[in-house]
Amino acid sequence: MYRKKEIITLDGPSGVGKSTISRKIAATLGYTYLDTGAMYRAVGLHLKQMGVDIGDWSAVAANLDTLTIRLLPAGNELSDAGVLLNGVDVSNQIRTPEMSMLASKVSAIPAVRVNLTKMQREIGSQGRLVAEGRDLGTVVFPDAAHKFFLDADIHERVCRRVRQLRLNGSPVDEEEILEMIQQRDLDDSTRSVAPLKKAEDALLVDTTGITIEEVCARILQKVLSGKPSSPEKSM
């Protein structure tokens, strides 16, 4: 009998709590945490540093040959995973609104997606993985045992992102953050390659108005039940 991979995917747009929830789930289960968004941010930073026009897809592809990305374990379940780009720690440089928007743009480039999807599948080959992103349940790990799609009211998502940036000491313009999130939603959901969408067999989890702990409890209850995701239900 075919057995699905021991992988949990959490997809969804910005500001729904994917990163925090994924880290907590991974810590509870003793799984590896995979932050695919950090990988796309790192690619965006690499291309920016190299002065590559991301509109020139052949130039982008040529500059992926020497690219190395290494994800470092988060210090705790509340902190982001560290990232080494070509051997240099860029953990703080990639966590800005500018890098978020750049990540969305480079993620639409086929060569980038092929390159990073290969890396992500290598990381997930041993199973026992919690992976968060935008195309994990649909493209990267279609045979994951448990798939979840997180969503939330956009105004709550903006408030969460604003709080996150202020905690990091970054200047914040709430209207600008709203516009950036709306634009990224549009870019991610309408791109031709691996668009942001809910996998047919993923469970929808609306995180509006509930705590991170409550979301984690619902997801863990489903995972620990031993039953794979069911497309006809939401949480």
C-alpha cells in the first residue's frame, strides 16, 4: 500500500502566522522546520547583490549556478531560521518588506523555482519535516501526509506584520504594508508558475481572531490522529 511522506505542509499568504506556527509544530513533534520563503528571499538578495536584472530570465538562470543557500536552525521556536547565502550570514538582511516583494518577483521565474524545488525536495527526502511556503502542498510535496492552507482577514494580517516589523526595530508605514501585502497576494496567486493556491486535499485553517496556540492545537490534533488531510473539511 502506498504510504504518503512524513511531511506536513503549511501554505498561505503573508501574515497568516505560517512561520510561527510551523516552528511550534516542528518543535513539538521533533521535526525539521523548512522555511522556503527564506530561500526565495535569499535568491532575491543574491541577484540584487550581483546587479542582475530580474526581468532578464536568462541572466537570472546563469547566476544560479554558483548560488549556495544553507538554512540554519532557529535559536528557538519564536525566532526565524538563519540563512547563509554563499557562506555569508544574511539572516537579518532578508527579513525586510523590500526582500519580501523581491522574493515574490523572483519566485515567478521558472529557473528559480526549479532550482529551489530541487533543494527543498532533497531536504524533505528523509521525511519528518514541517515545511511552510506557498506551493508546498501543490507542487513541492504533493505526497505529503498532512497539508494545511492558512488564511486570515487582510487587516489582521497587516496588523501582525506591523507588530513583527516593530519588534525587529524596523520603521513601519501601515498603509504601505497594506499595499505591499495586497500586491504580493496578487502577484503570488496570478503567476503562471506554481501560483499560490490551496491544494485540493489540504485543510483550510482560518487564523482570524484565534491565537497561535489554538491554531497549533487544531493542527496537532489532526496530525496526531494519524488521518491524512481531507479535502472536504476546514478547521
